[in-house]
Amino acid sequence: MGKERLEKLVSKYRKSIAYYHDSKNAYNEQNCRDEYISPFLECLGWDVQNTKGTLPQYQEVVSERYSNSAERPDYTLTLNGVSRLFVEAKKPGVDITVDAEPAMQTRRYGWNAKHRLSVLTNFEYLLIYDTTNKPEAGEGASASLFRKYHYEEYVEHFEEIYDLISRESVYSGRYDEYVEQQFPGAQKYQTEIDGTFLNQINDWRLELGRYLYAVDERYQDLDRLNDEVQAFINQIIFLRICEDRNLPLYRSLKDAAKDKEELKRVLNQMFKEADKRYDSGLFREENPLFDLENDMIFDMVMSLYYPKTPYLFHIIEPGILGKIYESFLTERIVYADGEIRLAQKFEYIYKSVVSTPQEVVKYMVKNTLDKVCIGKTPGGIRKLKIVDPSCGSGIFLEEAYQYLVDYCTQWYAVNRPEYLLELGNGRKKLPIEEKRELLVHCIYGVDIDIHAVEVAKFSLVLKLLEDETEPSVKVVNPILPNLDANIHHGNALVSRTALSELDPTVQELVDIVPFDWDEINGGEKFDVILGNPPYVKTEDIKKLHTRKEQKLYNQYQSAYRQYDKYFLFMEKALELIKESGYICYIVPNKWIRVESGERLRGLLAEQILEIDDFGSKQLFAERTIYSSIVTIAGEKSERLSCHEVKDLVSLWTKGRTDAVSIPKQQLNSQPWKPAGEASVTEPWFITGNQEYYDILEGIKGKTESITEHIDIFNGIQTSAEKIYRIDGKEIVAEDSQYVTFVKNGKEYTAEKAVLRPYFKPNRLEKEALSSYSNMKLLTKTYNIFPYDRQGNLIGIKEMETSYPKVWAYLLEHKEALLPKYLGGKRDVQPRMGAEQWYCYGRRQAITSLNERVKIIVGVNRKKDNPLYLLDHDNMLIATGGTAGYAAISSKEGSPYALEYIQAWLGHPLTDLYLQIIGSDFEGEFIARGTYTLPMVPFVKLDFGQEEQRKLYENVVTSSQKIYEINKQLEVSGNKAVCSVLEKEKKKLIADIEDDITRIYQQKF
């Protein structure tokens, strides 16, 4: 239908083109927008007129009624209220294919908003620009031009245009996928707005810091230097933003810079007037204005204007400024190696702080605040208390504040429309007095970084000024509130009382920054707690904090085993939330499944309300993090709403439409057990697959622990694998007694008596392996194994006399093998004697792998591609955390053959269980290891029942036939024979899977 309508538009334009180009007819831009461009966008599915009645903050298209070069783009195309594309309109009389000014305007709009593409059209032409490139003065209309269409080509290329910029493309996620492929953010970062602006303010920091440090010893106090330089930069940026937004200023910065000699005097007057007019505390900060040179300040001011840089501060969105400042806050000015430089703050070496994508923030805020706001009047809204306990630059608080403003605006639009003020584009806004009230009464934050506190306050006052103009603030004085009572400096996890019990020094007080929650919001609890708390692993907490601070963190109930600092923030939130309130955090999803999350799961079990689990999907460009959004109620709930996020865009646009509601008693990781037999502190079993729930329900009371029949254990850990391992590609000769190999260009020989076959497939072999692969075809690898059958390290004398070649090799590598406790570099536990320096790094699996038939388990494998290999060759395996391999052997007296255990574990229904409770890894990988394997369902067979016995025997027999086929495939070189054998092998594997399925479904 869109194509047919567009065809009519094209035909109409063709007939009247001469009229539109005749200057006598005064056919202007607004005429073109109304007659052609808006209908063109509607042909592409965009609801330009908002016929759906969408709330203003979520409108698909935001149109500016009247435009000039100083205003916003003519059309903003959004994804659920988040801008995705700008469309700039011109009249047909403007030749946009030649005139550079419209192209530069369009590109500047898109670049400042961090869009990948922007559109310029006069209907006669449709020009699509790549806006990841920084616009440079002097560039023509063809610079960064990505696509160009003449109106006569619109119908012919409709599908192409539709796929690129239609509403369906944006809302389905195809647009994001396409532009990310075309313009990867990592490749373009240095020319995009955030990279350019961050580099600029960091250059200012360095230039100002170096100059001030050299000219005045007062600034050799680096804390003072950092504080005053940041304050000065913030003051300049604030004035520049006010100027682009047409807010009242004593003078513009550019105007002040006209007389370079008077610049400092004029700036000082501007600061004083801004302090009187805005009164936010921003201009009361000490600044180094009069200690700087005029030229330095002049260059700084002019670099904020075109053509030096293409900044448009009324277009740069708060989320982008927030991301820039998140990066800005990770560094500080230091003096090192005889010079002033920027260095990463110590805490950011270990603390994983990532900038949360705007769509995620918007979704979390809406999903949470809807629960406490809907149905309230503006008076009720002003009573709400919202806090981010680790607020950083304030992006969550900005979005929460915006939600409150939008909610109240909509309420007044329905109930008291005359109360609202008209904006130039036809939208309505709250008076600034009410916006101030919402900010001061509702929004709170805490951060341990004093500079983050200042940035958060700065960001919030800028947010307050959005949509304000000189007329709208004319009667308000002061314009801005002081937010010192709202945004606090402190450690949200440590109170003064708790710290005082440890008798801290003054320096410890400064470093830990204790914070008492009765200092904020009158000591009352909060209606909403939200944010993205810092992720700091236990080992990094030990590196980052003193023992006293660690002791305080360890007092938290959730500080269990290898916990993460975000565990503590989730626990702390439970103390701070009202019974009627809600907590919403974005955190890694591993807490749902890992052993260290047991106590946290126990704490949250009764109150957790919703989980949006992103699995292995990545949200953060900077780091690999497996994320979940967690919503927790202030009171108990009976059910948990679980949402496996399969499509990121649908989450932002449709919400949790396919979430599954699970009774809390089903949360434990063993729902196949009768109620009361499993603990809620085990990994939570969360899935939207109701059919699978039904299968597990059907085997309740008919199962037993698989550990009744098997031992599960890890492999060796040498802590020096490159030295102990002899790769197949390194072997040059081999006989019954010796192996000759080459390492680093030198030839060695090793006695086979102290070598063990080592399961270490190369990358190609690893990818090709499956549970019934032929291990004999793997490249042969060995590991030096200096232990006897009882697991004792073979002594030096015996090594010298019985295995001199291996001993000579070990001696040659002694420096690399020497443990740390003997002055070396290798991690070895527990400590051994000085003469036992060549022992493995850990004692684990020294004897457990001796002469036992076992199943080798691939710990980290792709979903639906498990690896359970039956090993009769006494092979060593290595384990490394969530990687490497584990092993399974039969317990004495078990009636189940390992072939059956192998079939059971490799079955899709068993693997689905491990996918649900196991940790996710990038690329659809899942961990299957010693922690999760004991939890899989295992159905007891009644061998007295003929049907059950036959199913068991069929599985074992089929497995044995497969291994016989593998032996034949080893020696057969006949393609026809191999083809027949491979088909038979596939059939046997399918038969095994069918038999195990019958047992799961109890179809005997």
C-alpha cells in the first residue's frame, strides 16, 4: 500500500515540478513537508501525525512545525521515544545535491546525536548521509553521502529504501543490525561525538593541568588541581549549552572571546551573573580563571564552535553526555615520571563500570516507575523518592526524572491542559517551577567518587533546562536548585557506625568514605531504587580495598565464596526499600546460577518479582558481560515473572509480552524432585519452556541423584602446561620407550614411562568433536607425569636414575617451574618442599585419573552441542575454571554402564537442563561442569520391568556398536564402506536418543 501511495506522490510531483522550481510561486519548505515529505514518511510506515495517540514521550515521529538553522531537525524518527534517525527537509528550489550547507546541517544533526545515518530531502532527491564521520568545514554535499535517490527512482527502489529507513526496519531491529554492520562503533569511535568530545575535554584537562602545576605551587596539590580543572571545564560547557538552548546569559562565550585581552574579565562577570541567575552551586566552585593565560582560554572557547568543531549542544542528548562523563571519570590528573599526565584511577583498574545503553535505562525506568506512578496525581508523584546508590554521572536519575516530568505533563494534558506551556513544535511542557519541585523532592543519588557526584548534579541541572528558553524562565529566579541535599558523596555500602567499630585512621576514613543513609531523604526509605551497580570480583576487592574495608563487606550475608560487589548492592537495596516500593538493577546474570550466589538467591527469593535474562547477548560495547535486569518488590510475592530476552528491540518496543510466570517453589534447580527435597539456594531453574516443565513434572518421585552412580571430578592443573605438555605437532619420533620432540627449536627426548596420553584436541578437532567421535583419530599429545600410581611425586634420585632424559628437560626449565614460595613465578598450592619444585600446580586429579574408564566432559561447549567422550585409554585431562574438561567414572556397584550414563547426559532434554542452570558465555556457549552435573535429573530404572530393562540394554548395545564402527572407520580406506558405516552410526545415535526420550516421557 505504501508503494502505491508513493507512486501517486511521484506522479503528482512530476506534473508540477516546474511550478515548484519557479521562485515566483513562493513554494516553501513547509508546503513541501505538508504535501510530500510527511506523506513520503507515511509511505514508509511512520505515524507522522500520531494517529495512534501515542504518549508524547513515545511518539514515533517528532515534527518541528517551523524550522530555521538554529532549531532542531524537521523530523526525529524514534524507536519507542529514543531517537534513531533525523530527517531534514528543504524546498524543491534548494539544490541539495550541490548546496553544501543543507548537507552539513544534516550531518551535524546526526553526528551530535550519535546516529549512524541522517536523511536530507526536498522530495526531488532523497540523500542519506553517513553521520559517523565528524563533519569538517569545507566539505561538499557529496561528503559522507551513503545513498542518493532521485524521485523518479523511488518506486523502482522502494523495497531498498523501505528496508533501510522504514518504521518496520527500525522497530524490528533490522535497522540497528544493518548500520552496526556498515559502521561498527569500535572502528568509528574516534570520529564520533563521544570520542571527539571526550578527547577534547581530556586535552583541556592536560593543558590546564600542566600549565597550572608549573606556574603556581598551590596546584601541586593534585586533589585541588583535579577539582578546580573539572569545575572550570563544567562551567564553560554549561554556558555553551545554555547558549545553544537560547537560555539567558550575560553574554555568549563567542561574544566574550571577541576581545581576547578582556576575556578573563568578561568571563568572570559571566560566571557571577550565571551564579545569580541559576544559583545551582556550579559557579561557586573555585576555578583557576585568573591563573590561566588569555590565549589558552580563548582557544578552549573557540574549540566549542563551528568550524573548529561541529558541536550542537541542543542536539547532544543527555545520555551521550553521560557516557562521555562516565569515561571522563575513570581518569585523573597525576604527576608521574616528571610530567603531568592522565592516568586511570586506581579503583577503575579493578572496578567494571560500564555505560548503560539508553534503551536499557529507558526500559528499566519505565518498567519500574509504571508500578508506583500509574493512577497518581502530580501531588502524589512529588511524594515519591527515587535513588541510585551508585549513580555515577547520573544517567538513571536523569531518565527517572524525565519519566516523572512526562507523566505529570500527560496528567495535566488530560486534566488541566491550561496549566501547561506551549512549545514551538506544538508539544506542551510543565512550568519550570514544577520541574524543579520534581527534581528536588524526588531524585536522589550517592556515589563514592566526588567527581561523579559533581557530574551527576551537573547532568541533572542540564536535564532540568531541557525545553526551556529565555521566555519560559523569565519570571523564575534562581532558575536552578542546589542539589547538595540530593546527590551525596559516600560509600553506599559502609556506614560510619560500622567503620568506627574498626577504629579507622584519618586516611582510611578518606579512602573508604563511609556514608550514613539517614543523611539523605531524612533517613526515610525509598519508593524506587534503580541503577547499574559496580561489578568487582572478590579477588579484585582484595586488590582494591584495605583489610578493614574487606571486613566490612564480608559482614554482608551475600558475601559468600567468590562473590561480586554488586551482590552487596542488591542486599543493601533490600534494607532501603519501602514495602510498597521496587528495586530494579541491571547486573550480570551469573548470580542466578553460580555457587557463590547461593546466599543472595536465598535473600531475594521471597521478594524477587521479575527477571529479564539476556543469556549470552551482549549489551555493552566496552566489555563482555552476560546481563540480567532484576526487579525486586519491597514485599513478598508468590510468583516470579521470567523473560528470556531473545530479541533486544522487541524488549524496548513491546516489553515483556512473552514472559512466563513461575511459582516460587519451582525456582530451585531440581524441579523434578518432590517438593521439599531441594533448596532454593541452588541455581534457579528459569525457563519459558512450559512443555519442558511438564516433562520434569512427569518424572517427579521417579528420580534419584545421578551421583549415586557416578563420581564427577576435575582434571589436572599443572600451572605450567606449555612446559609439561608435548603437542603432537612437536613430536618428531616415537617408539615403545621414548618420544622425541622439539620445543623452541631444541630437540628433547622423554621416557614414555613418565608420560601420559593427554586429551588436548587442537582448535579444528575441538570444533569437530561430538560425543561419539573417534578419539583415536585425534592428534596424539602427551603430558609429563612425574608421579607414581599412588599419586606421590617421584623423587629426584629416582628421576635422575630411571628417567634421566625427562629430568634433564625439567632441570633446563627449572626457572619457569619454580613456585612463588621458592622465589619463582609459578602458582603452586599447597606448598611443597624445596626439592619438589617440579610438582604440579595443584594436587587435584593426580590419582583420580589413574587406570579408570571414564567419560571426558567438555566443560565449555556450545548449546545443543555437548561433549561426553568415553575414554578407555587412561588419558589425562586439564580443568581451568569454566573451561577445559571434567571427568565421570562409575561408582562400584552401580547397575548403570558408562555407555548409558554417556547417552543420558548427552540427550537434548538433559542438556536443556544444563543450559537453563549453567552460566552463559559469548557465542551461545554454556558451562557444564562439576557444579552443575550433579543436579541433572536422572530417572531410576526398574530392571525387573522388561520394557525398562530392554530400553537400557538397547542404549548400551547401540553404544557398543558405535564404538565397533569407530574401530572399523579407523582402518578402512574405502569411501563406500565408510559412507555405509557413517549412516549406520547416525541411525544408532538417533535410536539411543529415542530410547532416552521414552524414559523421560515414561513411555514404557
